[in-house]
Amino acid sequence: MLRELHISGLGIIDDVDLQLTQGLTVLTGETGAGKTMLAVGLSLVAGARAGAHLVGSDAAVARIQARFDAPAGWSSDAAAEERHGWVEDGEVILARSIGRDGKSSARIGGQLTTASTLADLGAELIEIHGQHGSLRLLEPATQTAFLDRFAGPDHLGVVRSYVETYRRLETARRSLAELEAAVREREREIDLLRYQVEEIAAVDPQAGETEALRGEEARLAHGERLLELSAAAEASFSGDGGAGESLAAAARGLAAIADVDAGAGGLRDRAEGLAVEASELGHDLRAYRESLAVEPARAEAIRARLADLQGLHRKYGAGDDEVRAFLTEAAERLRTLSGADERLDELRAEVARLEPAASELAATVSAGRTQGSAALADAVSAELEELGMTGASVRVALRELDALGPAGAERVELLLCVGPGQPSLPLAKAASGGELSRVMLACRSVLADLDEIPTLVFDEVDAGIGGIAGLAVGRRLARLAAARQVVVVTHLPQIACFADLHVRVRKHDGVALVDVLDDRERVRELSRMLAGLETSEHGGSHAEELLAEAARTRRDVAVGAAGAGGP
């Protein structure tokens, strides 16, 4: 359950810290006092979309923090424990901040996260029915999901299997249609790729080949000059009287000196090393000169090869490596396209396999919905009776679709009959604002036993109703709050009187303040709501009557709960 809510800088809320309890918490106050902003804060901390317009005029940033008890199931299995690793000391804290530039940040347990992750986690902790909650009930997808949840976990398992099968079927159908539509274009691309691959393969460029050939071409172009220079260099070292003979003679002379004077041994060694190096250099010069034989045919072959390589460079890449990379990609693309016929066969087979599977699952889903629709209609109708809509009833219609859709073979539509002799019409046409609010509460009450969301928030549930209908809504909220925490923003004293915790929101100097009311203060607040005056004698008497009626209802709820839990 929600233990604590802290809001600062949100709308007219400067700084509010609210401690909450189990049962029914009611927020009341004058119009514009800021009570709805508390529900907005809870929506934000549960992942709702944020905007700069929500930041107070005197605040740089709006901050919302909510401290929850972690549901017991979160630590009962390894997967849940891993997913909910934000739990500390049995609690989890959700936080949201919105800057004046509209940028927002989200945190769970002090760790930065995304708004979507915050919403996923918040959906397991709190469910908010705001000003647009009733409108969502008008959507076919919402009504279909409502019936599926009511039909039970086994049915939901089949629905999930159908949704996954349908998704795979649609993916296969789209891929098949795209391939079939692209056959002609594919053939043109195959022809082009085949030409490119064959052209590059015919030349077969090697890595670094162009650079090597250009070096060889330069040597061949200056062959005669290189021969002349290398021959002269060779003669200088190896010819008669050349450097090689002179160094050898010097080495012999120094060897003779070293025989007499050992101190000249170092000079002898150096001279001998130079003589050996000169001899080797002479041999290397001879080998280099001999390799420079002028070969006109080879020069022509190099020029032709370079022309072929440069032709590839102009089309497919700046160098040999780029051309080879293009060849690899083109060959892979060619293999892919050439295998498209095989892929077409695979997709046709997959579609042929998934179509009957989806149809079979859709039929099972339809059967489950048909079986659950009557029971759901009876359950909601009974709730409407309790909520003061005497004679009203709900019927669940299954509208068959022309073809299978994402949710099955039909769409679900809730039809409301507001009284005997009246037609059953879609909710949008049959229900007034107050009636729609009560239908929404009835639907949520039916789901109360089907999920374990610990905290429910209702804002505007009393729209368009009052008097006896308000008392009926208040009684139902009190019964709903017997098993979980319920927070209600209301302007009706007939609802506020059922509160286990009554919080008044008031505006002082343009800033929202909150007060937790004691019994005496509750009478004054209910009197204000009834008569417009806190000190009205008649209003106070009526307020005390409402509180007495609420106390009787709570006792009946407690007795009923004890009886349900008894042997």
C-alpha cells in the first residue's frame, strides 16, 4: 500500500507531505484548492506523461516521491526478486521530477530509470482512475480486455497464445507480400549484382597490388639510368682498385700492426668489418644490377594490369581493399536475393501453418468469451444495483469481425440498459456522466477479486451524481477499501463520510495545504460540503447523520469480512 506521498513545486502545491493508511482515504476541499493535483502527482510517480505546465509558477522543478509497502509476492520467487531489486526493508520508493524546460527524470529506490520502467512497476502498485478513466472504458480494446480478465487465468493464457500466434502470422504475411511485390525489382538487382561480381572477379584484385605495381612500373621506366648508376656503384666497391680492395689492404696492414702491438687490435677488427661489409655490398649491388634487366613486355603488362585495376577503382572503391570489400558485400547480397525463392516457399509454408493455428486459438478465445460474458453481465448489473442504478443492467455483446484481428475473431461491446423498457445501447450512447462513473466503479469492483493491486485511486468518480447515488457509491468504495487501500478525490459529502482517513485540501495565499481531520473537524468539513457553511447547525446535524450511516456500513463490512473468513 501507499505509505507516504511527498510533492513539491507541482501546480499550486508548494510542499506537501502526506501520510496515508489502509482503508478508504478521502481528499476534499473547495474547487481549485489543489486536491486533484495530488492525484496528478500520483499519476506522475506512476509513469504518466509529464509537461512543463505542471511545474509551479514559483518553482524551478516539481518533485514527487511515493513510498510503498512492497507486495509480499515480490520476494516469493527468484524471478520476482530479480525484477524488483529496488525493494529495501520491505519498501519501494518511486520518484519523479519535472523541470521548467519540460524534461523529466524517474527514479526507483534512488536509482535512475525510464518513465516506461516506472510505469511498468507502478502498474503493480497503484491503479489510477482519473478524469479520463471512464472514457477509456468506452474503448473496445478496454472492454475486450475487461472480459478476458474476468474470464480467468486459463482463458488469459489462451488469449496470450493467440496474440503471439497472430503477431507471427501477420509478420509472415507482410514479409511474404513484400517479397512477392519485389520480384521484378529483385530480378533487376540480381542481374546488376551478378555483372558487378563477375567484373571484379575477372580482374581479381589483390590487397596492395596497385601500389606494388606502381613501384615496379617506376623502376622499369628508369631501367637504363638505374643500370648505369648501379654499375658505377658496383665498380667503386668491387672493381680493381675499388673501395673493397683498399679496405681489404688496410685491414691486412692493421692485422700486421696488431701482431706487434696488441693495442691496435680494435682498429684491426674495425677495418676487417668494413672490408667484409664492402665485399657484401659489392655482391648486393651486382644482384640489384642484374635484376634491372630492361623488359619492355613486362612494362606493358604492368600498364595493362594497372588500367584494369583503376577501372574497378572508378566504379567500386578508391583502392584495392575497397573494391574487395564491395565484392564481398555484393556477393553476399546476390546470395541472399538468389535464395529469395527458397524464402518465399518458407514464408508460404509458415503462413499456411499459422493460419489454422490462429483460427483454432481464436475459436477457443471466442468460446471463453461467450462463456464468461453472461457471468460478467450479471456481476456488473448487480454492482450497478448496489450503486443506486435500480433496474439498470449490462449486456455483453460479441461483435464478429470480418477477419481475425489482433484481439481475436470479435470485439467486445458493453451495452447498458438504464431501466426497464429501455433499449440496451453502447455505453457512449446510453450513459450520462454520472452513470458512466458508476459503471466504471462497478467494473473495477468486479475486478477487485481478480487482481492484487494494493492501491486504487479514484478522481472524479462522483461526476454528475449526488444524494442517494452518492451514498451508494460511498458504500461501495468502503466495501472495496475493506480489502485494499482506496484513495478518492471527491466533492460529495455522501462519499466523504465513509473515509477511514479524511484529508482536507485548502488554499492559503495561493498555495495548497493539507490537513488530516479529526472527528470534530470532519463534521465541520462535511457541513461545509453540505450547506456551504462549516458552522451551519442544520449542516452539522446532517453531517453527523452521514457519519453515523457510514459507521454502520463499516461495521457491516467488517462483520461480512469476518464471516467470509470464518470456517
